[in-house]
Amino acid sequence: MNMLTKHIAACALLTTSIFMSCKKESANTFNAGTYSSTEKGINGNITVSVKFSNSSIENIDIDSNETENIGKVAMEKLAKQVVQTQSLAIDTVSGATISTTAFIKALENNVKQAGANPKDLKNKVAVQKATDESIDTQIVVIGGGAAGTAAALKASQNGAKVVLLEMTAAPAGQATMAGGMFANNSSQQIEKGQVTSDEWLYKQFTETANYKTNGSLLSKIIKNSGKTVDWLIENGCRLTLVHAGTGGYVEHHYSQPTDTLHGYVDGGVKALEALHNSIVKNGGKVLYNTKAEKLIIENGIIKGVKATKEDGGILTVNANAVILATGGFGGNAEKVAEIFGENYGTSRIGTNIGTGIDMAISAGADANYKDSIMMHYGVSRGTSWGSVLNYALMTPWLMVDVDGNRFVNEEDVVFEPIKTANAVNAQAEHTAYEIFDQTLIDTVKEKGVSGIVDLYPEPLTSDPTCYIEVGHEVNSAKSAQKAHTPSDITNELEKLINDGKIIKASSVKELAEKLNMSKLEATIEHYNNLCSNGKDTDMFKSPKYLDKLEGTLYAAKLTPAPFLGTLGGIRINDSCEVLDKHGKAIKGLYAAGAETSGVYGNSYIYFEGGTLGYAYGSGSIAGEEASKAIK
């Protein structure tokens, strides 16, 4: 028995794992030392450093900006498993596929640097002994994101016996990516004199949805939104009132009567952790690494759910009511392609795979994947998040489709991310191009982005607000300083040109040839005539944004991004009860959050925090109604 096999055998004595035999004994030895490799993750580079002795993997360090409690937790879990088992027989983790794929590649590169063959270290695998288990409760909530957390918290506060199942190793869901939630009449709004009318919020939802909303449910959520914010804060979720337009989308500053966004002070992960702790304090259970598989239905009555535990065993949860809150199906590549078409990939949350919709369908609900829409927050321009060039392109330059046709009044859409995404998504190949010339470069160099448009008007500079979104700090003062400071963007632009993300041409003809656009030359000639006349008689863009395109031209490719997830699928009433195809409630079955229909038509709302506010609000209703029903 060689040294590696002895080490594995020793590990077996220290853990409850059972080691499966392999086809041949590993003969690996290592060149002792520490080696590092870097691979690209979802939020940037992931560097994995491994310390080897002559016979074993002693330690693994990971340096990354991956999302806290999603990618980071998943990689740390795999690292611990490798050290314990001395085996590379590991697989990517659902919900953190990109992060863990990068980790595995870097790890294997380090093994090669240490003089060993990664394939030889895949011969041994540790498998936990699977055990089946059954527990009894009153309410089981499936999904530990915003909606599920609110449902479990409210039900536990009402004295119900509650179990919350979350398939990941820590708090997850779209709520971990979000920046905040909308509300009206919160204590913070009242204190700062930023109260608007419930009617304004109601009209924003209904008009954007083309009146396809469940008005009764929507009204209830809006009326209680301020109380929901205060309630979350009381239970450990730190929120702060944010100025409209803090994210750089200037339309929010002028179109909203007051501040409505309540941003996460510590980010979504920390917020959910605090709320989960409150559930436990109330006597509830929060079970991570537990994947709900199917509803238990007896004679048409909801009796609970069956789930798979981390060790592979089956957990049977017997319950009087089930609340579905699994966040849509943006992580299900096959379903996304089937419903929305190819080339969208998956959303940021890989564990949102349609679990709740499938369960609702199995119970005879009025539920359908086709009743969902995609949620995009803006477009990708190939530029870095928060860069000066990215800010400069968030202004009304000429937009054309893939054949060079102008298709929109750029001023109407570019100052609001959802409108931009909607406009681009409607084009062939879901793609458009933004055309600009030296004017952009010269203006930014002389005056900063504010020389084109002031994206950060007062009070965003003098009275800044700050919150955390997607793990990044959003600070209106810092962003305003960047936008108002003269900057030479030549190096940033040249790098994107060299990477093929922005196309550069010395003439309109050359640009049309590079982009294979048959209409571009005619479009720019006509557009320049409109600019010369100082009046856009086609699409009515303001004269101040009519600037002829001359000399060297640049084209930035626009695609809807990021894909945040899906909205809709399960029909519910204003008590969040799941409805059958005849509009009648299915006793004991509730749903909340992104996988439910009734708030959105075919577009995400045009102010920030709409989805998160709906998730927490509908989750609270579901928990309240389910706890009432079981009594």
C-alpha cells in the first residue's frame, strides 16, 4: 500500500465516509511545495493555491471574488473534501457551476505542476452513507430565498411549526443578487419625508404589465410594503432608504416622485442569514443542502414533500401545508431555450430550475412555464461594470439593429435599464449596436461623462446613499465623482477593440463591411441629415442629443444582460393559495415570489426593487395565510 492509499485509509478512520475501491492503486507522489493556478469564475479570476508534501495534498487556499455563500461556499466545500479524501473525484456544485468548474480546473493544473497525474487521483472517492429520515411539521417551505424566508418567518412568528428547505449550502436565490426592495410608508420614508402614494406604485405595476396583473394581490402587497420593510429590519435584515437614480440611471431620479428603494446595507446573503436565524429563534428549522423533489399528495390532499439530503438519503417531511418559493427556472438551460429561444444561457442563480412550477403542475395547478417572462436588468456593452466608458455609453448614441437599421428613440430607453433591455431584446438575434465617434472620447476627456449627460444630479453627490448589490458597493457619491471627472478612456477603448468587443472603423463603409450591415450607410447618412437640421422627425429624439457621426467610428455590441431570472408560472390568489385550472384554491398548497404570476405582463417594472419587494411581500402573505389555515 503506497503513502497516498495509507493517507486515504487513515482519513476513513476519522470520518463517517465509506471509501469505494478503485480499479488500480494510485502511485502518485508529489514534488513538495506550494503551487498556484488561476481560472476565470463568474465574478473574475479564481486563484487556487495548493500545498503538497511528497505524498499528500496538505492544504488548499482559494482567492476569489465569487459570490459569498454561493460560489465561495461551494469551492470551500470541495477543497475540504479533497484534503480529507486525497481524491479528485469531485464534481461541480449545482448553483455554482461556473465557480466550481474553474476551481476544479485550477486544482488539476496544480497537481500537474506538482508532478502528478490528476487522473490517478480520481481513482478513490469518498461517499457518505445515505440514511432515510422522516419528520413531522405543520408547514414546509421550499426555497430559502426572499419569498420562502419571509413565508417561514411569518408562519413561525404566528406559532406554526415550520421547516424551511434550501437546496444550497447557505442562503441563496435572486435575493442574494438584488440590491433592495421597493416600499411605501416605511418608517425610514416617513422620517425623511419620502412617502409617495400607493396609487402611484399600483399604476406603475399595472400599466407596465398592460393590465394583466392580479390587482387584489398587488394592492395588498403595496399597502403592506412599508410594514414589510420595518418587519424585516426588526428581524435582522438591515435596509437603508436609497435615493432614486443612485445606480446611475438618471430617469429614475426624474420619473419617481419619492425614494422607494430600500437597499441592503450588508448585501443579500447577510440579510437572509439574519432572517434565517430569526426563524430558528422562533422554533423553526432551516435545512440546507436539502433538495425538494416532489409533493406528497394523497387523494388530492397535500401531505408534505419528499427531499434528497446531502448524504443522498430521502427526507420525508409530513406537513399540513406546503409553500412553494423556488424562484423560477432561469437556471434550467433546457427550459430557458425551449420557452425563450437559444443563446440566453442561464441566469445567475443556477438552482432556480423550475422545481416549484413542476410541483404545482403535479398537483393539478394552473401553472405553465410559458406564462413566465425573462428579467433582464439592462444590456451588456462589453465594458466593465462601473467603468467610465460604460457610463459614457449609457447615453443616447445612435442604436441600430444587426443589419444597420435605426429602431428606437435612444433617449426614450437608454436612461432606464429595463427599457434598454426590452428594446434590444425585441431585435433580431436579440442584438443591437451603439454607434459613436470621437465626440464621445473628446467630451469625456474634457468634461467627464457629465459633459454628455449628468447621470448623478443633486442630491446624489452632496447627500449620497450607499448599499450593496451583487456583492458590490453602490455609492452615489463615488459614482458621481467618476462621472464628473475628466478622463482619458483611450486605453480602455483600445483594449476592448483588441478583444473584439468594440468594432473600430475609419469610415461608415468600412464599419458596415466589418459588421456585415447592408443598411448602415443609408441609416447614418439619413441620421446625419436629421442632426444637421436639428430635428429628429423620425423618432423625435431631443435636439441636444443629435450629433452627426463623422470620422473614425466605433460600434459597441448590445445584448440583454444580465439575465437575472424568470418571473411567473404559477397562478395564485390574493392569499397566495395555488389555483387549479378552474380558479379554485388547492387546499394546503401556497406559492410566492418569482415563480408566481399576477404582477408582471411582459416586462419587468421600471423602478428598482420591484421583484424583491414582491418576493418578501408575497412570502409574508403566504406564511400568514398558511399559518391561519392550519389553526
